[in-house]
Amino acid sequence: MTPAPDRPAETADTAAATVLMRWVASDPGRFNPARSPALQPGAFIPGPADTDGISMSLLNVHFRSPGEYLQSCANGRVRTYGGVAALSVSQVLGLGLTVARTPTAEDPGHVSITEMNAPDYVHAKQAIKGFAARLAEMATVEIEPKPIPPASAD
């Protein structure tokens, strides 16, 4: 797992006390209210699009609340049924992970946890799963995902 060499690990905008937010899909592998903690490691496993690392957003850079952040999600299913988890930058850095600024046009406060990326997940799956489990244990659920109603049999 190699962080992107051209990005700083921390900038003034990613000070240790800064809150990071992450969308959480309504899926038992990501959020399961029957388990403790309800937030599952799957919420922090990189998906195919996470080539630079898992995506998060700095609170108060562009989005002023977890609700505003959730409503910005392009995925309508996540926007409707998903939730938001939060961590501090210091929690992430405390695991030896890197928080890199990766702003987008839609989210100037976008950051990536660079070691938690899709290409590395192929050969460092156990290490990334271990970090995902620790992140899930430390994170708070700011907005709890809602159950997806069963499809109607019309």
C-alpha cells in the first residue's frame, strides 16, 4: 500500500480535530443495527472507483452538516436510504493512514485515505480489512441508514 507521493498527508484544512464524513449505504455489510457496533467494516472497504483511496469529506469546507453532505450524493439510493459516518482526522492519522486533499468540483473538501485504495485491496486485502474494522469501531454514526423497503410484487 503506497500513498500518493505528490499529495501532502495533512494540510491546514485537514487539521487533526477536523471531522471527516463518509456516505454509508443501507446494506447489512456496511450498517447493521442488529450488531454492535452497527457500523460495519464494509463501510470503509474501497470500491472499484476508489483508485486514490476511500472518499471522505471535510465537514465545514463545503458541506455544513452531515445532512447536507448526504443530500449531495449522486447515488439516489444512498441519498434516500443511506447514512453518514464521521471520524476525526486525528483518529485516521493515529492508525498511520494518510488523509490527502483530493478536491472535486462538487466537493472542494473531498479527501482520500490513500492507503485504502482499490488497486492495493487486491494484494493487501487483510491489511485493508483490518484498517476498515478499526475505522468502523472508531467512527460515529451521524445519520443512521434507513432500511430499504422490499420491492413490491405488482
